Amino acid sequence: MAIIYRPAREADLLPAQEIITASINDLTARHGYGPIATVRPQVFQQQSLADDPRGLWVAEDEGRIVGAVFSWTCDDLWFLAELFVDPALQGKGVGAELLRRVFGQAEAAGAKTRALITFAFNAVSQTLYAREGLYPRLPLHMMAGSRETAAARLPPTDMRSERIESADACGNTLSQLDVGALGVSRDKHHRLLTADPAMAGYLFHRGPECFGYAWIAGSGHIGPLAAASRDDMRDVFVAALNIAAHGQSKRVSALVPGNNESALALAARCGLRITLPMVLASNRDFGDWRRYLPRSPVFM
């Protein structure tokens, strides 16, 4: 039976995540990293399906989901969050067909920038993306370490933190920081993070002025994080690491761009090690990644 490609429905999100998880673990195991993914709640996918269903498609074979793609837009940025196919069907053009479906969302949104984050060792997918004009541009390093070690090695900072209780109340500040670092506003994503009980957001001030923000998960993972300038990145990251290192998780982590030397130096000083190599691909240069730490390959 021929594979059917159709828009995703809410009932598809869990089986789609199961296929995505299996595909990720197959890939990472083949490259010596072992299984790293687990099936997680599909909150972001549900929100995105309600916001713009054009960004979620599935591939179906005799009633079984064998591939899934998920993309989202903010202003003139289109971001490919997930594209995975059942390992048994990889290399048969399923991924390329799914990708073509969600390009329709980018075209309808008038997106000037198309981007994604993928595993640096995923050469097959990078070749597919390059054929579509999405070229690997910037290495990203998933870094992690002991929170006790990080807490003991953190340098001092004069930044003070303010908890984000409402994304709407802080909307102008968050938007200005995002536009400054990325060129786009992510207001709807901040609202989603505010509603997530596993996430805590902070603004960082020096005197009356705000110089950055960070979202910190209960797992100790930091991101997204934005700084008002390259010079502010170190202190904003110090302040965020200080909060994460005094949390309940045994580890702290962050996804650090390869050109963000101040963040890389601080992470290394605090005992964080590179655990997974990733890469940003896009159709054009965008953003100032010396001012921004993405959250994940899905959320950016």
C-alpha cells in the first residue's frame, strides 16, 4: 500500500512522538551515544497545532504512523522542529515528502528565514536539508555537568534576578530581547513557558535596567536565554547558572552556540562538558548567537 501524507490531528501527536523517539534513539545508538530520548508530553505540539496546523503532518502506512514533521513560525522565521521517519523506512523518500509538505507553511507565512537544529553527525539529513537550501552554518554544543561543581566554580555577578510571573506583563521586555538577539519576537512561546509548571523564567537586572532573561527547567537545563548585548552574555549566563546550580536537579545543562565564546568559557570553567554535538542549518544567516542560547532542537 502506498504511504499516505496528511495533516496531523491531535490524536496523532502521541504515536508521532513514539516514532520520533524511536528514530532518535536508533540514530544516537548507531553513533555511539546510546538512547537519549523518551516520549514526553506533547504540549508544544498541541499549542502549535492549535496555532497553525499547517506545520504538522504525518506519513501513514496501512493506518500506522511511520513518519512525522513539525514546524512553527514566528514573524518571518520558519523553524523545522522535528522531522523523523521509522528507521525501517528511512532512505525511501518519506522524509523529503514530509519536508515538502511543511514548506507550504513557510511560504504561506512569507518567511524570509528557514532554519533548524539537528545532530551534527546526522549526515543523511543534513544532505537532504542542503538540497533544499538549508545549509549547516553554526555548531551547537549540548553541555552538562554537576550542579555542585558549577555552584563552586561560578564567578560573582552583580545581576539580580526577578521571577517572570506573567509573560504578558513582561512582554515588551522579552520581545525587545528576542528581537535584538534573533530578529523576531517569541511572545507566544514565552506564554507557553509561563504556563509550564516545570519551567521558571527570570529577568536579570543591573540597577533598574533589564539586561537579559532565562528560562530554567526543573531538570537544571537553561534555555532559552537572551542577553541585551554580547558584553552582557557572561553575567546573564552566570546569573542563570547560579539559579540552576542551587536547584534540586543533580545536573545543569545548556545548549551553547559554537561562536558564543563567553558562554563556552563560562560553561567549561563551571565543569560542564560537551555531551552532544549539534548544528544550526538555515537558508541565510540570522540572529546574533553570541547573545542567545536556544532551549532545544525543537523549541530553539
